[in-house]
Amino acid sequence: MCFIAPAALLTGVLGALYVRLGAHPAAEKILYGLRPVLLAIVLQAVWSLAPKAMPNLRLRVLGALAFGLSLLQVNELALLLAAGLVQVPLRRAALGVIAIVPSASLFGVFLKVGSALFGSGYVLLSLLRSELVVQRGWLDEKTLLDAIVVGQVTPGPLFTSATFIGYLLRGPWGALVATVGIFMPAFVLVAASAPFVARMRSAPDLSAFLDGVNAASVALMAAVLVQTVHAAVVDLPSAALALVSAVLTIHLRVNTLWLVLLGSLVGLTLR
């Protein structure tokens, strides 16, 4: 917990600056360069995780289905849970029928997102897009990408993007509420499940469930790339930056810090 507080505080400060300076030409130039870089970083995560999450044809088909359904705006939580259930060789009447009760409060939204996050932190982008952009209209896709960019470039976990978003929506109190909401499930679930993780993987049904959720989580990351590319790639220079960043991170394994610096410099130079 001690490493989260400084990271969340820094992200909250950046949220305050974003509110005050977001329309400033210099800030917009930097964000213009960072949005395509973020897409490339997420693409690299998908590229590296896909072979591990989908090692066989059955999981690849399951991932492809989750990808397509996500593009059709099927609820991400339902997809994750249904993918896990489909992997379990049991016939249940409730397979794939998941009731999701949305919360109207800021805390409830981030508690729900924190409870559903599984696998790579970049699944966060898909879940937040569904909750905040599609369902509630609290943010547009460009602002959501900006929030994930801030979570990426600041120290600490990507989840601190919640602090930034909370500040944009409700000020300092919203930043605190969103941060507590998104991190609380992780602490509770990790503490509760730690003694049983080895047993879970040794149980065939539970192991199959986790395999299905892993495959679906990577598919959701791929889907959100398709859904948000228009907000980051707005012209030929940004398209070129996204392509170059993807090559650098996937094939040359350039550290993301250098990609962030590259995106900032390109934005300041070309925009």
C-alpha cells in the first residue's frame, strides 16, 4: 500500500494540471504524441500475452469470439466470466447468462472495475471505456486515452489512472474515492485467495476457468485497440508514430520510457 499512495498522489496532481492546462497548446501537443504511443504499448502487451493466454486452437477460438462480441458492445464482465465458464466441461443452464447490475456512483463504478480486472492492467482500458464512455458518457475516448497515458507515464501501477479520472469527474474527493474503489477489491481478493492459488490451478475445472478468462482478457485488450484507434491516430504523422512505436516495442523491445519521450518530442515538434 505504501507504494500506491505516492503514485496516486502524483497522478492526482497531474489530473489537477490537466483540468487547468488541458487546453494549453503545449499540453495538447504532448498528448497528441503520447496517444499513438499508448496504442503501441497496448499492442505490444497483446502481442506478448496472446501466445501464453491462447496456446491451443480452442482458446484461440474462444478469444476470437470474445474479441468479436466486445466489438459488438457485449458487456466485458459478462465476456470474461462466460469465457471462463465455457472452458469448464460442465453443462449448466446459466452458462453465459450473466446479470450485471451497474452502479450509479463513482465509487461503485471503480469498485466494479477493480473487482473485474484480470490479467494485464491494460484490460483496464477496455473496462473503463465500457463503463465511462459507452454506458455513462462521463468521458470521451480521447480523455480516457489521456488518463491511461498519465497512468502509464507516472510511477506505480496503471490503476492510478483511476485517480486521474476521479479528479476530472469530482475533483480531489473524486480522486480519493476512485482510487480506493479500484484498489480495494485487489487487496481483499489477494489476501483471501493467496492460500488457495496453488490448489485452484491443480483443480482441472478451476484451471480451465482461469484459462478461459485469460484468453478473453487478451481479446478485450485487442478489441479496445480497434475501438479507440480513431481517437489517437488522427492524421498521417500520428499514424506513423503509432507504427514506429509498435515496431520499436515489439521487435526491438525498446523500453516504454523511451517511447514516452519519443511521443512527447514528436508531439511538440510536429503538432
